[in-house]
Amino acid sequence: MKRRKFIQNASLSTFGIAVGSSVFASEKKLSSIISEEIKSENSTASFPLVIATWNVNNSTAEAWRVLQEGKSALDAVEKGCMIEEANAEGQSVGIGGLPDRDGNVTLDACIMDSKGNYGAVVYLQNIMHPISVARKVMEDTPHVILAGKGAEQFAISEGFKPVDLLTDASKKAWEEWKKTSQYKPIINIENHDTIGMLAIDKNGDISGGCTTSGLAYKMAGRVGDSPIIGSGLFIDNEIGGATATGLGEEVLKTVGSFLIVELMRQGKTPQQACEEAIGRIIKKSPNFKDFQVGYIAVNKKGETGYYSIHDGFWVTKYQDGKNENIPSDFYDKK
């Protein structure tokens, strides 16, 4: 299922829930079942491996190819994310992304390696591969985040070529939106999503990347969770990694990816940690029916987990020579 089509068509019919000690009674039972299924699935976990949000087989295939050459998880994540950034038909990452309210395509991305190094760009324009610029920030500057024109100037100084990111299809969609839309985010109508990728190389080292064009028709200057360490992505090579997709504001408020890694540090499986992170959002957001968040995670053993609020979230996993699209379990069973 297309990522944007899913978010647009997510079923948000009535769903009653009491926030309190009984909120997760049914979920707890469900979680135990899910965890057993994931435990069975992970019983022969191995690496190298690549896992990413959504149906991105070409991206995971490229990352796997890099890993098979004996290169690092960091190299694999960068090359894998670049495939989707160059996909003009995706309308959510890189070239062809849906613009902000002023018609400007602005990109956010971050990357994190196994040593805890991190680099990011926010509100980057006119550069196709923000994931690669983020890596340059990490490796070639004393900083961890560059923004806006400064990020663009840095990219050009590093040899990146300026390119018009607004394709005819995305421009047409923006012009159609302007006819009727109100000046406020309308979740599941003005859509958002992200490519998050985690990889473990043959040495058992973990790296991750996250790249997006953000909330479609957002207010100029808006930045979501994707480029923010601990929210859209977090890696601790001793424990594991996690990355997020969905409404960035909700992920930011719960520092979701860091939370998942810390839960794994406490002994939870990647699946249990993803479920708990979604649970934190639901507890704090009575309007959770109106937005989507999904997480993926991997631990040092090569075990994986994935969970979302609503139906329709998918992951792509390349492990043991198989490149598979897998539907994620979700909280809102209605």
C-alpha cells in the first residue's frame, strides 16, 4: 500500500477508550500474543540485516547490496535512503515531495552511526539527497544540525548540485490543494510520512537514517521529528536502534525512538518496546484517532519489532537473503 494513500484513507470511525489504569487491559493481552509471535519469528535472528518503514524494497535491496560488499551499516543506510530520495513518484521523500503552503519543497534528514555520531539537516531546499548532506554534517563539520540556507550553502560547497525538487505532479497537487484547504494541518488529508532505515552489518554494528519532505502543505519553517535525534531516530550500538514515521509532532513530544532504545536496555524485546512507545502516545493524546505513528526497532541480537496506532503500516525487512514486505500489527482494532 502506498504510504500517502494509507494515511489519507486511514479509517477513523468512532472508537471509545478510557484513559487510565484500564486503557491497556486488552492491549496487554494482545501484546503478549504479538510478542510470542515476534519471539518465534526472531528465534533464528541473524545479521547482516536491513529494516525500513513502508514498502521500499528497492531501498532495502540497495542497502543489502552494500552490506554484502562488506561495507558498514552506515554506508548501507545512506545508499538505501538515497534510492527513495531519488524516487520522484513517492511524493514524501526527496525530489517530488509535496511542498509547504508556499509551494517550496523542504527536506529534513538525519543519520547516526554505531559510535554515537549524528548529523542532520532541516528545512533544506534544492538538494536531492539530504541523507548524504546529513552525513557530511556529521563527518566534516563540528556541528550536528544545519538548517535552511546554511544547510543548502554547505551542501553546494561539498559538491552537491542544486536541483528543482518540485515536480509537475507535486505542483499540480499543491495548486489543487490551494483551492479549498484551510490554513491549518488536517491530519490524514494533508499527509506526511517518512523513510526510516536501520541496518546491522557483518560486524554487528548498527546505524540508522531517516529522511522526509515532511507534512504536506505545512506552514513554512515547520520541522518534524525525522531529523531530531531521539525522536525520529536513535542508535545505541550496545543496545539497538529505532526510527519513526507518522505525525512528527506526536513523536517529538514523547521522544519515541530514544524511549524504545531505553526500553530495550531495560530488557524489553524490540516488539514490546515499540508497543510501549505507541502506548505512551495514546495515553497522552486523546485525539490519537486522528493521526498515525509507526515505529520500527532492532536490537543487538538482530531481533526486530514494529507497531503502529492504526492499520496499514508496513515495513520492509531484508534478512537471511529475503527482502520482504510485512504488515505491522497496530493498536486501534476498533
